[in-house]
Amino acid sequence: MPPPPAPSAAPPSSTPRLLLPEAPALVAGIGRATILTPDGEIETLPTAALAGRLSELPPPLLVHAPATARRLGLPPFPVAFDLLELFAFVLPAQLAAPTPRGLALVLDMEPPKDDEAAAILLPEIATTLLRRLASTRHALLNRDAGMLAARLRDASDWPWAPSLLAALGQPEARPGTDALKVWRRLPEWEETAPPTPPASIPIAPLEARKRLAEILGADAETRPAQADYASAASLAFAPREAEGHPQLVLAEAGTGTGKTLGYIAPASLWAERNGAPVWVSTYTRNLQRQIDSELFRLFPDPAERRQHVVIRKGRENYLCLLNHEEAVNGAMPSRLLALSLVSRWAAATRDGDMQGGDFPGWIAELFPWGHVAGLTDRRGECIHSACPHWRRCFVEHSIRRARTARLVIANHALVMVQAALGGGDDKPALRYVFDEGHHLFDAADAAFSAEISGGEMAELRRWLLGAEGGRGRARGLRRRLEEVTGDHPALLPLVEEALRHAGSLPGPGWSSRLGEPEEHDLEAEDLPGHPAKTNPGETFLRTVILQVFARSPEADVGYDAECDLHPLNPGVAEAGAALEEALRLIETPLQALHARLTGLLEDPDAELETGDRIRLDTARRTVDRRGLRPLGAWRAMLKALSDRPPEPGNRPLHVDWLAITRREGRVIDAALHRHFLDPTQPFATVVAAPAHGLLITSATLRDSGEGDPESAWEEAEARTGANHIASPAIRAAVPSPFDYPNQTLAIVVTDVSREGPQAAMAMEQLFRASGGGALGLFTAIRRLRDAHRRMAPGLEAAGLPLYAQHVDAMDNATLVDVFRAEEDSCLLGTDALRDGVDVPGRSLRLLVFDRIPWPRPTILHRERRTHLSGARPKAYDDAIARHRLRQAFGRLVRRADDRGVFVLLDSRAPTRLLAGLPEGVAAHRMGLAEAVRATRSFLNGDRPTD
């Protein structure tokens, strides 16, 4: 019996009608809510009375149901007309801040000024979105929208489905699955001939200035500093004169110089002239997006920009089509809406990037954890050419486009990892621009470090054995290589040998077995070296926990803790030796497997088809990257346990230490860590030295508090690795065009205690004085949460919404989008919101630090301040704190007409740290009452008097 034909959508009617839900509009405050009833009445209710009133009304119309419920202290809404769900369906791949004001701005509607206006606006937003859908119902994107909406109506009772079907003119549409199977409609990439060797034609400074003028256009204001910066940047594109001696330029460009277009000018000209891409690397995903948005000036046509500009990130950032297919095929009704919105987005996205691209981050927040997050390849499980969607894969598209692009916008982590892997998926670049160059030290520290932890070892076991007794796509090495071993059966015994020994790694449930030291069974038969049936990985972790608890003064306070590796506790070296031997038994067959795969690829007598060669090469690279590299690093670390401890005072190459991780007071992991003492050394060796030219740039390369200019440059060279590169760096500095002494006010509050509730009280008063547009920065999450609890009711009563990292049901990118859109809102965060946040205009006019952002007193920091400070450990700490203060200060003024107040609630702030603020900015020390008056006065256009 033949299968029934696939359902199809009903033909669109010629006159779709709008069907709006009869729902009360709900806008959340803190401690109260505003409701527009279906009868058109406005009600403002305290939280205590809200649940009862909502029970009398139909499901509400709102924005961001989980955040609304959390803000009001209510349980999750069982049913709600969430405008974000409607927005994501109608306008996929369109970004918007998830608030009434944010949606209004994107839809070109008048933004609301208060909660009452917002409640009135919500039905209008719904009407506008449904009209948009009705007007585009014949577009290719909406070809299967009716079938999808009908399925959501029938399978999950999605409340918006009837309204969508009415707007599409298909009220009687039958459900279908084709709209979910977006992978069938995506284009395939095609292999092209290898690129020709790039030329080495230099870019003269005058040519860089000319290209900059072309990018800016004839009507742009004259910015001599920007042109000077472009001239200096062009020197990084001169021909390399000797191997290992790249052309290196360190260029500091003050905020407002326009450095992005300043370096894009020579970079784009060099790429165009020499036939090779320039890789522009920055520190965060937000900054990648900002740089990309600037390039519309160079390539105003979207198609041309897509051809010449590529954003590159790690695989974990992109939608995995195989994950998506498997989720769709086994979707429960509760997950259907999330997958439907992702499918709609995947059909419209520019490049499939779910982390900082055109995927609204708030979509994942609307559903339980994992409904969306599990669609990316977060565990490194990509099977490459064995995947049925390989030729449609978003990552593979971006890799191939990057080879022929002119500009590749990447991040420091990807650049360093790819270089360490010999290029990895991407071809090694010849020219780099490292924007936010002051972060190179931290990025290299993360990229070139290693740890033997329970989590890392369990991931390796999962890669080898697959999902043991659980659900998931972790196929394990045997299934991953089954096509290869089927064609070459001699490889299978090597795979089986590696899998036979994988049981020595922490197994399922390992974290729950760690426990506290007093829970460990220390009977003789359970100690290393005895013939008990112990797991070498888990046994090693338990010995680490014992030493940390014995040595760390923080081990009994419920937080993460660490201790020095030496002197070793009895049993650590023995457990390490047992684990090292267990790892060797896994590594040996993997090494043989890698060698056999390489031999097959290099066999001159083998006549391999293209598909076979791709599969063999993919298998070889996977075994190397996922297996041999971590195993080699771990074995080296474990072997070093038996070495003599380093002599005190000698400068080590690496810093090793032990640590435990806790959650809710319980140990959930333990680790042996290894970091380079100076991580810019491997950066210089594997990234910088092979390149032909590098521009390292930032607004804060130098420590402006360093009295000697030469010392400031030397410190910048040390922080960026320039002192490890054979060729000397060309130094350039362009001052900021902003008038910081008149555009900013810096205050140190002298009468507020750092401890207890006083800091939160002071911050609230300052936020009220600024009328919102305030960012509060904390050095500890615990203090941030306590401050939010204390500040939120009063600020809300004053009409100033307060959002907070680690409190609100939003990720950092969403919080920043909300803060940017809500001009009078306030935001609390930690260092993740200090760096790289671009909020121009009145949305950020006050920045308050709860205390000086000193570096955390860790073992790693102790060793670095001892050996990298030039015998000036105190100055080393000061420089880090000054950099952080200066970076935060730079968030205040992003445009020529911005004004902002910078406040430190730390009476202990030494004057030497405040020397890191821009030239001419003097910090005023005053009491809180005077600081509140000064803040209000300054933001109203006045200057304080000393």
C-alpha cells in the first residue's frame, strides 16, 4: 500500500483577515503590574493581588513570558500570547530587544514612555506583525508557513496559530512537516579550485587615506586622527622581509577615533590587491557583530558584502542540521514550537550563527533549557563528511567562503586554536588585525592552557564510547568511523583496543561520586596501588579533592577552592601515575590508528575516490584533535608529578595547581590545571611568527598611569607578546577626539562602607539621580544579587526598570540589547558587561563600580605578579586594575555629544589607580550626598565645583 500523500497547505485566500486574541495586555514591573483588560480598562495592581486578578481573565498578551513571570514572582504562565513568539515567526532572523519598547523601535512604532503606554501598545504590536505576515504571505519564506502554523495548532495548541492562519488566508490549512525540515531547502556549497598564491604588494599610507575617504563618503566630517591612524595601520601590510619576522604595528587609538574603519581601509585594499583575505580578530561575539555592521559603508550591497565579508566562529556557535533533524524527527509536542521557530530562522538566516549572529538570543530563553541550546554542536560531535547535511552545513559554507573572502571577522580564541592546530578548518592567514589587542594575553591564556578534570575526561570517554545507556547523538568512535573501517577492516582492531581501555575514564554519574573528603572510603583496598576495582580517573580526582581540602584556607566556606601542586600529598603522584598509564593504553592504539589513516592517504598506489579521501582525512584529523592532543597534554602533566618541585624563585615555563569546583556547596568537579606563565609566548610562536603582518590595536594598549612613556610601551609589548616577536614593533598612538574633561565627571565616594548594604543604597541613590541609563558593576556575583534584591523595589517605584546579570532570565547579549533600547533602565553586571559593550547615547550615562576591580588573588596571578612584574608586583596589580577602570570608563562616551558620570564606591581607591583615566579627567572625592547632587547637576548640563 503506497504511503498517503504529504499534506499541503490550503491555497491562500485573496482577502486574509486579522484575528486578534481577546487577551489582557500585561506589563510587568517589580512589585506591581499594569493590565489593559479586554474591555479597554487600565489597572495597576500590586504583585500580591495580581495572581487572583489574572485567574479571572483570559491568558495574557505580554512580552517574554518567563522573564515576566520571574519579575512578578509568579509561577510560569501555562498559556500566554507572547509577542516574542509571534515576532520570531513573522520576522525570523530579525533582531529586537525583548521589551515593548524594543519591539516598537524595530517595527517603526512610537516607543512607549511608561508601563501604561506599553500595555496599550501591545495589541498594536500584534496587529502590526499580523499585517506584515499578511502582506508577505506569498513570499518564498512563507510558502509552508500555513502547514507549520496548522501543526502547531493541532499538536501543541499554540495560541497564536489561529491568528497566523487567518493572516495567511489559510484558516482551514492542514498540518504538515515540510516546513520543519528546513535542511531540504538550503543551498549546497561547491568546491572551487585552490586559490592562487597571494601577492605581496604593499599599501602606502597615502593609499590607505584615500581608501578611508572613499569608505566614509564625500559628506563625512573631516577626522584627521582617523586618517593618521589608517596611515599607521598600513605599515602592517608591508612585505615581510624574512621568515619569522612579520611586519608588526602596535597602534593605540583613543575611543572615538574610528579605528574600525581606520584599519579596514588598508586591510580591504591589501586583500583586494593581493588576492588573499585579511583576518580581523576581536575578543567577543558582540564586537564581531559591531565590526561587521561597520562594513556596510565599504560594501553597501548585502550580496556583495556576503561575498567579501565572512564571520568565522567555532562550530559550537552554529545550528547543526543533523542535531536539528534528529530533534525534529523525535519532537515531543512540548518542543515543537521551539523547533518551528528555529526552522523559520534557519530558512532566513545569513550564516546559521546562533550565538551573536542574527538569531535572537531570547528565543532560547522562552523555552526550557536544552530545547534550543542542544541544536548546536557543543560537544564537538561533528561527523563532518559522514553527515548527510555536510554539503548544506552552515559551518562548511563559512569555511569555504572565508577562503575567497577579502575580510574574515573572527575572534581571538578561534584564531589561536586554529593556529595551534596548524590551520584547522581554515587556511593559515598571512595578515591579521587584532582589535581589542589588550585582551590578547587573556585569550592566549585560555587557548593554550590545559586541565585534567572530571568533565574533560568524561567528555573524552563520551567521544570514545558514545552515550552510555542514555539518549543523545554521541555515537562513539566505532560508529563514527564505521564507513572507514568498513572499507579498511584492518583499522577496526585499533579502534576496539582504544575503546577497551576507555573505561578507565570517569563514567556516567562520576560527579555524584566525588563527594566531600569525609565521604571518601579510605580503606586500604581503595587506595591507589592496591588491587581494588577502582576507576583511575575518578581515583585521581578524589586525591585532588583531599589535597585541596587539606591545603586551601577556602576549602570549608562552600565556594570553589584551589591549592598549590607542591608539595604533593601522599597518593597524588601514585594516582597520577596510574591514570597516566591508563591514558597511555588509550593513546597507543589511537596513535597507530592515526598513522594507518595517514598511510592510506599518502599511499601512491591507492586510487582513492574523492569521497573516500575526504572520509579518511576527516577521520585522521578527528582522532588527532579530539583524542591525541588532549591525551598527550594530560600525560605530560601527569608525568611531571614525579619531577622535582621547581626551586623557589626560579621562573617556570608553566604554572600547575589543583582546584575543586562546587555548586550549592557540593563538590562537582576537581582538576589539575596547567597554564603558561606567559601565554603570549605560544601566541608569538604559533600565531604571530608564521604571519607576514600583524596590526595589534586597542583604545587601551598602554597603561596611562605609567609615568614613563617608554615603560608604558614596553608593558604594552609584554601584554601583547610583541616582545617575543623577532621583528621590532612599530608604535603608533592617536588620541581620542572626545573632550573627556568636559564630557565626563569622575567621582570617588568617601563615606560609604564597602561591606553590608551601604553600597547598594548608594548605588540606588545615584541611579535615581541620573534618571536611569545606569550600569552598576560588581566584582562578586553574590554582592550583585544582594544589591538587586535591595535596589529593585525602590527603582521600580521611581519608574526606573532594573535588570541584572545572574538574576534575570536573559543572557548577557539580551540584557545589553534591552539596556540599549530602554533609555531609562538600569543594569547590574560583572566584568562580562564591562568589556566590549557599546551603548551610545543616553542609554548609558552613569557607570558605578562597587569597588576597585583588583585582580583575583589566585595561585596563577601570584606566580605572574612574581615573575612577570619586573620585580614590581604591586605595580603589576595596579596596572591590571587601571586597565579595567579605563576600559569601563571608555563605555561612557561613544559619541561626540555623549555625557557621562563615573563613580567609585570605594573610599580606599588610591590616587595612582585614578591616573589611568583619560588625560585631563580628575576624580573628585566627596560624600554620597554631594555625589548624588553632582551627578544630577552634571547630567543636567552643569559642571561641579571643587
